[in-house]
Amino acid sequence: MVKNFKVGDLVRMEPVSEAFAALPAANSLVIVTNELPSSTRFFYGRVCSTGDEHLWNYDQFCLLSRAGEKNF
């Protein structure tokens, strides 16, 4: 499955295994901060609870909210 997050999208880590439970985004939301046009597998995102920015794999995340969409 190809995922295509855009800057400003809010995403959440998918719980796939215990190995990911120790990652900084395991229990937090992540906001997409930078797309990598040359990559279909990775994006940069900031962990909302800590402010730390990391390189993430699309396969580890699911989309919660598109940037600019009203979800209320």
C-alpha cells in the first residue's frame, strides 16, 4: 500500500509489534513536517508530545487528519 502524507497531516503510529512500543511516537501523535519527493517510503515528522523530529517510515503510520481539513 502506498501512503502519501503531506506536510501538516496528523498521523498516528500503528501498533504492529512490541519492538515499536519503545519508539518516541508510540503513544503520541505525529505531524508531518517534510516530505521526501525522492522517497515513497519515508517522511519527516515531529512527535507532538516531545517536539522531537525524526525520519519515519510510512508503513508505521496511519492518517488521522489531512492538513486543512475540519474534523469537528
